[in-house]
Amino acid sequence: MNLESVCPRCGGPSPLGLCDRCRMEMANLLDCPDSVEVTVCPVCGSTLLRGRWQDAEATVEDLITDAVAAEVGTHRDLANPEVSISVRRKNATQYLVSVHLAGTFGEIPAEEESIVAATVRRATCERCSRMAGNYYEAIVQVRGSKGAPSKEELKETQKIAEATTDYCLSRGDRLSFVQEVREVKGGIDLVLGSTQQGRAIARAIQDRLGGISGESYRLVGMKDGKNVYRTTILVRLPRLRAGEIVRAKGAFMEVRRFEGKRTFCSSLLDGHTAYLSEEDAEDALVVGDRSSAERGLVVAGDRDVLEFLDPESYRAVSASRPVHLRAGPGDEIEFLRFRGDMVILPPRDEDV
Ligand SMILES: [Zn+2]
Ligand SMILES: [Zn+2]
């Protein structure tokens, strides 16, 4: 015989103590705060989360939704809980948030709704207030080896600075910003919000353009009981540039990139790689670069030598054929002049 069990609260059938309905009525299904506050910088739109400013590419409504969602709790016996949050604007700083919860409690469908008041505070973030206050921590001075860097190098430098600044900011360095770019005699000065950012920029410039760097700092005062330093990082670009054709160690080479103090080159003739030491690089003669190359029409050739028409004299001249250059009569080749000799350039990388 089965003992008929009943719910002690409502008297309905229930195998084990309280029935689902009574348990649900007594339980707190949706746990919601009465109010939330979000702080937004009116200048850049970043938001203050757990005491830290963070970039936010979201609307105020989204920020409020996230803030409420972070604090909503649901009863652990509720199966398949579904929370939906909608935000309604009351005025410039006040919003009303309705939180709707649906799920299944035991066998019974359950639902609950709650209203949260949201307040938006506007406060200028540390980054924006420092930018406005002309704050800076570091200066990266970019200089040439002999005279000012070229226009291309300066353009490249600024591009690297911008990309690195964005990268540092995305990695959480809130003081990563470019306060000012000053054109000075012999190069440019990048005036920067953060020392870390300055070091990262100096490294990135050297990775790309080569050169050497040195750092110095000086004490400029005290803030909140701590010494405040300003760092100056000098980046001196190398004499040679990537893409230049040079004569070094008895061969013609194309400068590829820089690795620390070494210059990484490839031989024009056979494509083999070669490193130039600081001294070799200092002694290297610059022949030109691809953009200054002339074009000539091949008239004859064998494995080692190509004969082509010099567009200046209209005479056939001959020069060594780079191993990877598959040109024959009727084809155009690129060449540079060097002290009365012709230097045929190998195919560009993308053509190999
Ligand atoms: Zn009951
Ligand atoms: Zn801001």
C-alpha cells in the first residue's frame, strides 16, 4: 500500500515535504540590486569598472545592462533560467531597468520581474584629464645618423608610434597617448603619456628601421609621496635603410632588415643572406634603391651575363645576371648605375 503524502503548507499532493508550488512561492527566484551606478567619461566614453577606467565601445544602455547583469542572481533550483534586461531612459542621468526572469521550478513554469534604478555619473577619466593637462612621462627623440631622417622614415616613425600607442592602450596602459609630435632640428620628438609606451615605441622603431637607443631620466617632482620621473629615449636611426642597395664586403646587397646591431642583407647576385656588422654597415657604399632603378631592354644573355640597352646611350651593355632572374631577349630588367658599372637587380620578392 502506498502512503499518500501531502504538502504541509497547502495540503496538496506532494511526495516529499513541501510541494513545488509552495517552495516556489516561498523562494526568492530573482536576486536583483535596487540600484546600480555607472560612471562614464564624457570625453572618450570609457567607463569605470571596479575602480578602473576601461575603454568602452558601448552605449550607456549597454553599460547599464552589463552592470545590472553582473549583479543579478537566480535561485539554484530554477532550471533553464532566462534573464532579459531592458533599459529605459528617464532623463539625462536616470534610467529604469526592468529585469525579467523565466525558467522552470520543479515541474512548474516560473516567472519574476524586478525594477532597478540606474544612475549615470559623468566624470572625466584619468587619461582625458591628463591629456587635457599637458601631462607627459616620456619623450622619444628620433634622430638620423647624419642629419635628419628622411621623410619616409619620419612618416614610418609616426605610423609606428600611433599603432604602438593603440596597442599599449588596448593592453591596459591608460596613460598611453601621444601628447605632441614636435618637429625639431635633426628629427622629431614624440611627447608621450607613459614611459612603458615610450619604450615600446622605441623598440618597435628599431625593429622596423634599425638603429640604437639609449634612455635617460630625471626627477621632476613628487606626486602622492612618490618621486615623479621623466624619461627621455633617444633612437638614432642607422645610416642604411631597408630596401637600399649597397656595396659592402665586396658584393652588391639589398638591405633587408635590422637585428640588434646587425644589418641583415641579401646578395643581389645569388640571393644569399649576409649580415653586416656595425663597422661593415658604416663602410657600406649606398648604390641606390629600387625606386631609383632604371629599366633596360634585354638583347642577349647567357647563364651568367645579360646584355641590355642602356636607355641613356642606346648602347648594349652587359652585366652579371642575378641567379633568380629569368629574363631573356625582349624582357625588361631593372638596374642601377654604380661608378660606371651596371648593377642588375634581382626580381622583387613578390615576383619570385
Ligand atoms: Zn504546497
Ligand atoms: Zn576619458
